[in-house]
Amino acid sequence: MDELFKKMMKKHMEDVLLIEKQMKLFEALTMKRMELIRAVMEKHPSSIRELASMVDRDVKNVFDDLKLLNKMRIIQLRRVGRSVKPTVRKKIIIINLS
């Protein structure tokens, strides 16, 4: 990594998720999952059910996708009362393909 990139990483580390292992990354980040990430970032749903309604998808399928994104450390799932609230863990996601 060049020096500018390293400085940016140090300054904004709490906002950055660096994915270094490809772990079939392009398989995992489907268009529907990217749509979920975008909806969580922009619309801040209070529950998985609300998110599923926002993206017009089945709740179980959304939950399955969110579990995978949670495992990848992109989405965080927090229990709030009886609901599970999805949030995006980091503002910046960097994928190292080298």
C-alpha cells in the first residue's frame, strides 16, 4: 500500500473495514446483498422485517443474507427489544484483491 493510503487508513480506521481474504467475495456480494447494504446505510431500518419490506423481499431470505453479511463483518445485527436491528459496521469498505 502506498503512503497516502496508509495515512488515510490510520486517520479513519474506526470507519474502515478492510477485506483481505477473497473468500469467494464476488459470489458473496450479490446484487441483492449490495441492495441490502445500501438500504441499511440510507434508510436505517429498525428491524429485519422493516428492511425486507423496504426491499420487497421475503423476511427469511433477507435474514439469511444478513447473517452472511454479518459473518463477513459488513453488517452488525443487534437485538433491540424483540427485534433485530441491522446496521452497517463501517462507512468505508476496502477490498484488497492482491
